[in-house]
Amino acid sequence: MAEQSGVVTDNGQASWSDLWKKEDYWAIWLGFAILIAAIFIFINGPKENFQQRIDQANAIMKAEAAKAPFKTIAYLEAQSDKKAAVGTNLPAAKAIKNFIATPARWSSDPLGALYLSPAEADAKNAASKGKADEAKARVAETLAAAKLAEGAAALAEYKDANLNKIAEESIGAWVKAKAEASKAAATVKPRNLFTSLPLLMVAFGVMFGIGAFFMGKDVPKFLIGFVGLFIVAVIAMLLGNQSTMRYYGLGVEPWAIIIGMLIANTVGTPKWMKPALEVEYYIKTGLVLLGAEVLFDKIIAIGIPGIFVAWVVTPIVLISTFIFGQKVLKIASPTLNITISADMSVCGTSAAIATAAACRAKKEELTLAIGLSMTFTAIMMVALPAFIKAIGLPEVLGGAWIGGTVDSTGAVAAAGAVLGTKAMYVAATIKMIQNVLIGVTAFGVAVYWCTKVEVTAGRTVGLMEIWNRFPKFVIGFLIASIVFSMYSGSLGSDLGSAMVNNGVIKGMESGLRTWFFVLAFTAIGLATNFKELAHYFKGGKPLILYVCGQSLNLMLTLLMAYIMFYVVFPDITAKI
């Protein structure tokens, strides 16, 4: 596992040099630098303009809601304008999106995912122009009918239920036509990732290279190795964005590990690439960024039901699985046991990294835990929504079940979307609530390991040892969560959503975090030797542990979700 981190020397005295010499702290500094830059780009400049647009839209919506018993044309147009007032529509956001772009989705032409000439883009747009024109004409037609129907209802002062129903249906047809027209009018833009990807590689190399320099690493060797790592990561992204692969759950992250392992266990990872295989450096930086996504207002929106599903079930499953592994399976390595248990019960890779750092698990143990997580995530993100549909579970219940059991945040959103918009919202929010437990779990494991697992006769453990063992990047994660939650809350729900969630997060943070995670997973694969992992699979105990723990997780999460959302708090469920 990684070297000890913390502001402490061998004799127990504080050492402030750790702040610029340790990996955890550099993950914090890099993460904070990115978030501060995002704040200046997405919040400082357009704030007043967005507030004005939102206020105008809200005023119109309020007036129209008071006037008519249905959503009028003016109401929906104001609502549409309000939705357009988001940070991702800023010119800077579009420039950043193009710069950090990953290979596009593709089905049969991988080259097209990287390069599309202006002529090819124009040809595609010309081919779809007919449908776009038809859709546009349909919008004009339905809008005219909606205005007539709404006018008739208004003349009757909205007291004729039949006229109100006709107006509502006509407006609904117009809204549907607008959505279809928007989809048909979407233009294909030229792309040339052969230009942007090398520049992005240099930017990432310099950024991580600065930290590597202060940490005392060989920077030239790191940068040379990073070139190879980046290229393999791009190949993984390319394969992970193939439509059939994505359908069956083999997205970018699993492919990053698979390709890395294939290279490492066939031709062997080249020696010149090994200095760049800084798995934890990349993923910890990404996890600090993830903190900005864990916003308290979203947690409150789901309320107590979501908190019970995430914060009650999760620790029960974590502790039960660990005890099962120690007492029943008798797994020889407690660090492997707790890392797998945390990975499976809390939130996958993120929890595994934090837990492994807290208990000082071996690199091979962390790799094994992540490999199991990725495998079952790919299976569950396809199988669980299909099963939920087959047995006819309500959408909110299905979303809560997915959010509490599927490990990867991205997989949770994708699986929830299969069931519907409500399910995706509930699933993603519960996973976000669960992510808060990353820090709690790391702290709890650090305390338990220091006071129980590694205590010997006559030896006592002080608070400094617990602090030394606690993964410091978790502090950055928590600070990012608190700061962005408070700031988003101070802006109000509308402006906070426009500037933070649909600005900082979707415009910059999530895209960069995706890159950092893929670099980390690629590095995991390239650093993994099957021979080193073989003895950990003796008797199949890690697999049995994961399957049994996940089975318990599935049962308890479903039960808790049903009780909380449909028995104790059905009123909250009705409002979702």
C-alpha cells in the first residue's frame, strides 16, 4: 500500500513539509486548484445575468400558475428559458468541454469517435435536414392549435373543465413536438481529438508532474511513462464507448483494467511506463473533486428515507461482511477482508481506496477488491434494472435499490435511467448520500486497526498514530463537499443548480474526474500481475465474501427502501 501520510515525523513531531511532500496532500492541492478555477469560470462572471433570467422566469411562472389550472404556453416557455440559464451553456464551458473531450460513442467506426471532418459533419447534417424541417413545421402546427385551445379556455375563465382538458392536451402535444424537433435539429459538429488529446496529455502530465517533483520522484521518467499510460487510457475509452460494449455494462473503467492487465500479463508492462503508474495519486485527486458533487441540498431533497437506505444499511452490511469473512470464511488477511467489504458495501472503488489506505492493505489486495467490484458492477447495472422491470417494482423503489447496491456512481445513474427519470434521480441521490460515508469508513477503519487489529501486549496507540494512518485526501473530499454545499445553498435552489450543479460540476469537474479515474484504473491494470494475485484467490474466499456480502446488501437495501419510501414516508415518495 501507499507510504504513510500525515503531518508527523518518525519521532511523532509535526512536519509541515508533509504538506508538499505527501501524495494525499498533493491530491488535495490539485483538486482544490481545479475547483477554484471552475468557480472563477462558472460562477463569478455570469452570476448576475443568470439571476436576472431566473427571477424573470419565476415571476412569469408564478403569475401563470395563479391564472390557469394547467401549465400554460407562457409558463412552459419561461420554464424553458430558466433551464437554459445554466453554466454549461457559457462559451467557456463549451471550450472546456471540447478540450477535455473523450472519444465519442460509436458502433462500427472507431476512427469516427476520434475524428470527423467538417465535410462529413455537413453531410450528416444535410441528411437529417429534411426530418428537422418536418419537425419544425410540426412545432408551428401544434403551437397554433395550443394557442387556440388555451385561448378558448381563457375566454371561459378556466371554469370549463372540458376546455381546460383540451387546452392541456394541445399544449402537451406542442411540448412533445418541441422535444422531437430539438432532437431532430441537433447538429453534428466536426471533431479532431488527434489535436486535443495530445494537448490534454501535456496538461495532465505537467499538472501531476509538479506534484511528482515535490514528492521527490524522477519527473522526466514520470512524464515519459505518462505518455504511454495516457495512450492506453485513450484506447480503453475508445473501446468503452462502443455501443454494444456499453449496453452490456463494459464501459470505460472495466476496459481500462482489462487492457492494462492484458498488457501486464502477456508482453509485460514496459519498464519506462512504470514510473507513471501512480494509481492512488490519480484516483485520490479525482475523489477530492468528487466531494464537490456531494451537495447537502440534494441529500435533504430525498430526506430521511434516502438517509436510512444509505447510512443505516451500509454500516450493517460492512460490519456483517467483515465478521463473516473473519469468523466463517477465516480469510487470512484482515486487510483484504475489510477492503473488499468496504468496496462492496459503501461505494466501490472510492471506499476501497480510502479503506485500503486506512488499514495499509497491500497493493495486490486493493487491486483484487477493485477487480471484483468492477466485474459485479458490470453485471448488476444490466441485470438489476431488467429484474426490477420483470417483477414490476415501482420506479422510486427500483431507483433506491439500485442506488444502495450498485457500486460505481456512473453505473448507478446509467442503471437508474433504464427505469426512468425518477429512478435515475433517486438512485444517483442515494449513491451521493452513500458517498459521504467514504470519510466515516476510513476514520472508523483507522481507529479500529490502531486500537484492535494491530495492538500488541504492552503497546498503546495514541491519537497521532490514528491521524497518521487516516487518509488525508478524505479531508479534501469533505472540505469540497461542505464548501460547495454551503455556497450552493447560499445561492438558492435555482441559481445554485444553474451555477454549481450545471456549471462547476457538469461543465468541468465531472469531466476531469472521469479522466483521472480512467488513468488510475489503467494504471491498476498495468501494475497487476496474475501470479501475485493467485494466492489471494485460494479457495475462492474473496469471491464468496463478495457474493455473500452483496446478497445481504441487496436484501437489506430493498427491505429498507420499501419500508422508508412506501410505509413510513409515502408523502415524500409522492413528491418525487
